[in-house]
Amino acid sequence: MGLIGKGLNELGHEVDYLSTSSVNRLTRMALLSGPARILGWVSPALGFTYAASATKLFFSYLLRSKFREKEYDFVNLHHILCTTNAGRKGRRHEIPTILTVHTYYANEVIAGFRWKGTFFQGLLRRDERRAYGLVDYIVTVDRRLKDHVALMGMPPNRLEVLYNPVDTHVFRPSPDKGQFKAMLGIPNNRKVIVCARRLVEKNGVIYPALACKYLRDWIKDFVLVYAGDGPERQRIEKLVLEMQLGHHVLMLGEVDHGRMPQVLNAADLAIIPSINVLG
């Protein structure tokens, strides 16, 4: 979103950003993540249902406030949980709405909660289909996602592929990896493999750790660096402990966007795993 906004600013447009992080952390904890976590302990279905519903309402309130402040030429959404209310409010205010689709929403949730073949699978696919129908235009970040959205019934003339861009002024190679390895506390003579992904099942993030078991037999001095967080973190940490890979795996957790160029510049190799979780 930041890169899109930067480009629009350079073209002379004024850009506003809106997300749940626009609200202070305590309010988010009290209204969103806190109750969702508590309900999730009782039942994953309850926790997810609350989180999804609360996010929709929360975003609807934030968007309504923005529409009162000024007029907008268009709204670009980046998650279908924002789409339902944003699409309706955009139409009410005659503001075109564009949805950028980054993931297979229903498939990811179904796989994450082991809901394949359950009642919830039908509900999630229905909600995803409805969300796509509420916006004026849909952009996907790859062709497979475009095909996926088309199978949901979206007309081809409302779909376009726009690959994720990279700001090469920020993300560019450095001739001195040593200084960036030092920032991570890694000696310069160690090979660094970076996996910068959300730690969710569909991203296949468990497999780089599994590969370390074999990699250490012929590359003695290396470290696998995970830059990201998510529900798979505990599974990876457990695996690292069981296979005694602590010397070879470094978990950074969630990394601020401004720090990512440093992490990537420390890498001798970057990997981006992915799997079909429903296949």
C-alpha cells in the first residue's frame, strides 16, 4: 500500500491510509484481538467469527469517519473483510471501489482451522463470493488468483493482474553483507538463508526448517533466518528443538518494513516457499 501511495503522490494525488492500526493499540486489544483470542480458547470457530465480524464493523466505522471528512476519487481495499461495508458505502457515496486480492481467503481459513468439508467451508466461500461482487474492480497479484476469482463468478472485464512491485531505491543489493549480518548477530563467515514470509501453513514455512536437517550435513556453518510471524511459529520452534537445530535457525518474529532491506541484504540466499494447503 505504501508503494502504491508513493506512486500516486508522485503523480500529484493526495493519499490517505486506513487500517485497524490507525486506532491506538489498547483500543484494538480491547475490541478486536483480545476478545477474539479469549473466544478462540473456547472455540476456534467462535474466535474467528468474532474477529471477522469485529474487523468488518471496525473498518466500516473508520471508513464512515473518513467519508465525512473529505471526498475521495476511489478507494483501494486490500482485504475482503473490509470489502463488504466499504463496497456498500462507496456505492452510497458514488466512490469507485477497487479490491486488490493477495490470497485465497476462504481456502486459507479453511485449511488453517481444519474446516475442509465442514459447514463453515460453504459459509466462507459464500462470503468471499459476495465480497467480490460488492466492488467495482478487482486486481489480483498473480494469474492463478485471477483464475480463482473468475471461478467465483467475476466477469473478466472487471479483473486485472498487477504483480507486486518493488521499490528498487529501497530494496537493492549491498556490496557489504558483513555489516548486515552483524546487525543480526551473525558472524560474516556464516552463510545466511532468509525466509521472509507470514508464518502460515499455506506458505509452507515448515519445510525450510525440515531441510536444515539435511543441509547441515554438507554446509556446516549456515543459519536459516525467519523474518515473519504467525500461527506456524510454535510448530517451527518445536521442530527446531526436537531436531536440535538451534544453532542453525534464527526466528526474528515480525519485522518492521523499514528493517526488511537490512535483513535481505544479510542474505546469501532468499527462499519463498509455498504449498497448496487444500490439494
